[in-house]
Amino acid sequence: MARALRRFLVEKFVRAHGSGDIEALIALFTDDICVSMPPIPNEHHGRDATARLYTRLIRQGCTYDFFPRPSHRSDSTHRGQLSGR
């Protein structure tokens, strides 16, 4: 994925999450999304499971400070991931 497109998608994700716009956030998910968010101990596979996770987190008022970080994976689809703290 081109760097500019990756950045655009990351910015949309951060904006949707930060504003609590669950529908805009879910619209960014692909069917094969897989999310792991330590300290939550499990992985969430697929659009529906991930949508339930983020819906629950946003409704509970969970917030994160997002910052870009390089990935340790060589697969370009994982570069520029976001970390919450």
C-alpha cells in the first residue's frame, strides 16, 4: 500500500476512534481483520468480532493516545501500526 494511502487510513482510524464514531471506525475494517490489544488477552478475528470489541471499548469510554510506530514485521501491510497507551 502506498505510504500516502496508509497515512490517510491511519488518520481516518484515529479520527473515528477519537470522536467515538463507531460506524466510521467499522467502515475501515476488512473482513479478515485481526486485532490484538494487550493487555486484553485474546485476539479478535473478523469484522464482526472486531466491531464488537471497539463498540464495547468506545461505549465504556476507553481512550488511547495514538502514535505511529514502525512494525517489526517485514510484511508491508503491518508497517505503520498504531499503539494505544
